[in-house]
Amino acid sequence: KNITSVGIGYKQTDGKPTKELAIQFSVGTKAPEATLEDLDTMPIPKSFIINGVEVPTDVVQREFQTEIKIVAEPAPSNRKIRMDPIAPGISVANKRVSAGTIGCIVFDQHTGAPYVLSNWHVLHGPDGLIGDQVVQPGPHDDNRVNLNGLGKLVRSHLGAAGDCAIASIENRDFKQDVVDLGVRVEQIGEPNLGDKVIKSGRTTDVTHGIVTRIHTIARIDYGGSVGEQEVGGFEIGPDEGHPAANGEISMGGDSGSVWLFKAPNGKASKVMAGLHFAGEGPGN
């Protein structure tokens, strides 16, 4: 139970990544082998044999939590007010949730109907139901949910394929270009270690990152009747060449933001790497 995630990344030495690939485990608490029983866990092997090849392991201390916790602020930004047309990068949520981010606009492959794509824990949530009202902005940003209806929760998933959901767009016009990035999502790509990415979110606006772990499964407590779930994804760390204003590339309310691969010119491309759905827990 002390293991919080497992994925593929570069083995770390003194907190810095090396060039050696490893099966990387994150744990809630790093501890000597003699005390592992107290943490209800067991030693992680030094390596695994995979198809006849010995692959080393690596252990880092890290916990995860969904990026939905909101802090008080003196005045809302334009991302946190009612918008018409709506656009990716602004506040949205199930009427029972606080606030997250519209990732992008997607379309039904059969009917062409447009939908908002964001996270399960933004558009659905532990207490939500298919058919629930989705509002823009989220209730935390404007509690007049009866005036801010955007559409209905249509479909959702929480598990190995990620943390995602779609909602209909019934009462607004929409733009496809992501706020402050000026591009729309047209393709889905496969992230690899070292890829540079960029996102536009409700809370931290535009931030830059680098893919540091892939094929990752993280254990996250979603609360309510849902509780702890194992969710698939990949991990992004800060891009030291483009530091965030406050040192955080994501904060509560950025959930649902779309991470886009960077083009060779350093700008956002039209290719999506994935949805942002969780960040490190406090103190980690």
C-alpha cells in the first residue's frame, strides 16, 4: 500500500535523472527494509527480468492527488467567468464539483456533435451521474449554477485508460483554439521520455513541462464512494528552460487541461499528449 505509482522513467541518482531506463516506483514513504512491514509493504526488487533482459528498478518518494482543490483568490481571471463562446483552457465542472478546466473540443465520429473533453473528476465526480448538468464556469468560480448551464455529462471513464469525460454543448457557441496557445487539437500522439509539452489551464495559465515517466499507473484516492483507484497515464516534470511563474506547472483547478506537444519552433503543436489529471501531494 506504500507504493503510489509505477511507470517507466530514467533512473535517478541524487535526485537527478540518468540515461539508464528503469521501472520506476513511487512510494508514499521511503524507509529502511527493516521498517517496511510497519508500512504494510515489502521490498521492491532491485531489477526484473523482462524477455531475458535485466531491467533495474528505481524508487522515488511521491504521492498524488487530483488537481481539484481550490484556494481563495481576490478576483477572478477571465478563465473563471462565464464565457460565450467557450474555449479550451477555461473553468468548467459538474454542478456537484468545484472547478476544473476544459481540455479541448471533440466531435462524435458518427454524428459530428461537439463535446467538451475534460477529466472524470471534473465533469463526473464521486457523486455524479450520467446526464448531470455541467456548468461553465465551475460552481467554485460562480455558484449560480442555474444560470451557467453548459450541457450534460454524456460519457466518462476512470481507470487504466485515464481520467476523462465528455459533456454536451447545448447553450453556448464554442471556439476550438486553446486560450493563449492559439491552436486547436487535431491529433493524439504518444508521449515519450524527454518530450517537451505545454498546457493552458484554469489556475496556472500557460506552463511548460517535460515528459519524465511513461506507461504509468498511479494509485489515487478520489474520495466518496469511489475511493482509491489505479489510473493510467504518464508523468510530466517542470521544464527548467521555461520555469513557471510560481514554481508550479499545475495547481488545483488545472484538471482537464490538455498537454500539447511542442513544435520544433517551441510553440504549441496541434497534437495532444494527454489530459492533466493529478499533481504531487503537499510536501512532496
